[in-house]
Amino acid sequence: MRRRTTVTTRRETLKSILLGAAAATTPVVHAAETSRRDQRVPNCLPDASTLHWARGVEGQRKADLGDGTFLNPIMPGDRPDPTILKDGADYYMTFSSFDAYPGVVIWHSRDLVNWRALTAALETPIGSVWACDLVKHKRRYYIYIPARKPGYRSTYVIYADNIEGPWSEPIDLKLLNHIDPGHIVGEDGRRYLFLSGGDRVRLTDDGLATDGPVEHVYDPWRYPSEWDVESFSPEGPKLLRHGDYFYMVLAVGGTAGPPTGHMVIAARSRSIHGPWENAPNNPLVRTQSRDEKWWSRGHASLVEGPDGQWWMVYHGYENGFWTLGRQTLLDPIEWTADGWFRATGGDLSKPIHKPQRGSAVAHGLALSDDFKTNKFGIQWGFYDPAPDELQRVRYEDGALVLKAKGTEPRDCSPLSFIVGDPSYRVEADIEVDASTRAGLLLFYNRRLYCGLGFDANKFVMHRYGLERDARKPLAGRRIRLRITNDRHIATIHYSANGREWTKFDVQMEVSGYHHNVAGDFLSLRPAIYVAGSGEARIREVSYEALRNE
């Protein structure tokens, strides 16, 4: 009870801060009206703005170009496996959060292009969180969450009567060896979860338990054997009822691997019980060439826009930037006369007309942090945390005080945040106890990271996930560290006072710090680690996006 009260207070504080910032910095903007015909025909507008994103908070790139068009991604950075909910005039979306806790951050929009963070719905660690499904049923919100930890994986459910929480503790549905649940209510009024591999299970009326065995109900469409893909891997079923049919939208081809692997397919049935008919134009979305801007496009959900036009949200890797993870893309679709649908966005490297009749919320999240408020979950998350990881944290005199753990970055659960810019600079003011080692990193996972750490006597360099004594003496236990990641070239500086900076004598190339090298489906993130014993005080972290061409 005490923990839930603290969480509720934190969320209320975050809500007031975020809403206050939105009101102070960005007025609501109403999109200009255009006809449905104008929306669907010249969706792509090749002009000078195709080379640049709009600059948002702290220079971060944002999709809304301010002229009635947007440029993908709508959510830059590692926002994979999007699940989206239309709730009246509001849209809510969340993503796989993997090892970061608190996790399953819910974002809010009213135009599908501009998004603001609301809350982190999952507080209790249940393992690495994969593709969720966010739904509303009879005025209650549910998130179905597949998660895995060593020796066990299952699907869980959390629920809330308000989208901003408080959310319940996770309930284990004991669905072993499946991922990617997709919720739907059938014509019989019963609730079902569709699962990876073409399987399905019925739920109880309250949606909090299974009601029968897992059944195999669909054999997914297969691509030609000569295509370059990672694996067959039918996953990510998202279900909706539209007109006379139930539609199932899936991903096949594997999430990473070759850029041409991941794809979107669909099937439909007049009954939730089948038979399922594959779309004649499968795959509906697929990267055809490694020369395209967006690779491995897949894992789609369909949603109706504010003006009645329909869209797909799905993820993709940015050409040359596996390190940023799978980013969220928005692609218009149209329903065809034969009851199918097709993507109409064309080349997603170019601007597309925004959805009409929506209004813009303040987009994005400031990543600089003076630690006067608690941004855990909304921004910060621990990598591979223990159930009691938050007990390492306290706020004191304008500083985040973090208790040491482990011996080096690989085993100390670094604290990190997601970035979506190809070039950026991050700084951190860190002070350590005599027995503590801490530092600033670019962190992918326990096998791949780089950066600079220090203790009371010397610097320690981190490179390729390995530690090496930098042989540089250090006077004092407080220092400001800076890492500039300029399109994969990492440069490190340090300063005793924040004014005079010394360049560290090793630079690093980090384009290989990604899933196809080290697994885990994550992204390269700024991170702070604290190891050894004692504590470290982090007084300020600053973030600035650099050139975004």
C-alpha cells in the first residue's frame, strides 16, 4: 500500500509538470482542413524539407513539420512494437520496454503525429518486456504484456480504470512459450488473445485469466523462399473488426537480420473462429532494398484517424542507424472496394500529409534533468534490474543519489534513457565516494558499451564492453563528463568545473553497437553507472541534439 501511494504521488507530480510545460511552451494547433481526396492522392510531397526534421525540445527531431505535413519517424528512437488505442478523440500508444524499469510508458496524442509521455504503467519487474497490446474494454484499460526471464516466460495482464493509473500489479496468465498477444472480442461476445505462430486462447469475461486451452487457428502466409529474411517468425497479431470482417495483421520475416526481412501481412475472416483468408496483396509492407530509408518495416497496428482516414503504425530501423533501435512510423492506408486495404504512403523518407481534424499536443520530452523531480519510468530506466532496484535511489539536495552495485557496467544495472537523434551531446555532473566508481556511457547491453568512468584516484576507459585503466591520475572525486555521439563517432571530454574541458585521448566508432552484433533488440543509450561500494551523486544531466540532417 505504501509503495502504490508513492507511485500515485509521483505520477500526479509528473502529470502536472508535463501538462504545465505543454501549456507554457506549445499552444494547441488545429490542423488545416483538406478533402479526403487531397489526403489520398499526393501523399508524398518532395521538397526541400525532405532533408530535415523539425527541431523540437532541446533540438530533438520531431515529425510535425509545421506546414500540414509530417516526416517519419513519428516517435524517434527505440520505440518498437507499437500498440495503439483510439479512445474517442484521444490516442494512446506504448511499446516494448525490454529490460528498462519502470517500463511500458504510455504516450498520448490527438493527431497521431505529436505525442507526449503520460506514465510508466509497469512498476514490478517481470522480466524482459516484449510486444504488448493496449486495449479498452467496457471502460477499463488493459495491457497484455509478454515477458521473459531466465528459465521462464509468460504473458501477464495489468489493468486500470484511468489510463494514467494507478495500474494493477501484473497477473500471470501462464501462457508459456508464446509472445505478442493481440486482444479481440468475437461476434460471440467472448474475449480472445491471439498469439504468435497462429495460436489463440479464450479469456474469461474480466480478461484476467484464460478460459480454455491454447488452440492453433491460423497458418500464416509464407513469402517466396528466395527472399532475404531473418526467419519465418509469424508474430505480432493485431486484431480489429471493420465492416463485415475480422482482420488479423501480423509480422513475418524476423525483426532484424537482413534489411529486407521484416514485413506486414494480413488475413481476414467473417467469424473470429475462421476460416482465415490471406490478403491477395501480401505483403502489405516490406523493405524492398537496402537502399531505402527504412529497413525491416513490420509489426503493424491499424487505427482510424481523427477525420476517418485509416493509418498503420509500425516500426523500422533507420538506414545506417541500427543503434537507434526500431523507430515508430506512420503510414496512411485506404480500404479497397473488395474489402481489403493497402498502404498509400509510398516513400516514407519524404513528407506526408498529416491526419486532419486533430489537434497537436506538446511533442516529446526534455532529456536534460536537474533531478528536482522524479522522472523514473517516463525517462530513466534501469537495465536488467532486480525487484528492489529502486531502493538504490534517493533524491537529496537537488541531486540523484545512487547506491553502488556490482563491479563494472555489465553487472551494475546502469541507468539510461532512450534517444532518437543521429547526433547529440550528453553531459553529467558526478561525484563519487572514496570506494565508488561511476561514469558516463553509451550503453547497449552488458556485452557492448563504451565511455569513461572514474574513482577517487584515476579514470577507467570502457570500450567494446571491456575495461581498461586509462592511466590518467585524477585529483578530486567530482567531475563533469561529456560524450558527443556525432553519427557514431563518440568523443569524450571531462572537466573539473564545467568551463574548461579536456578531450580524452581515445575516440570510438560505435555503429556496430546494435542487435545484429550483440542481440537483445535494444538501442544504444546514454547511461550512468555506479559500481563498487558507497554512493554517487548525480547533480545534473544535460542533453542537446546536434545536426539532424
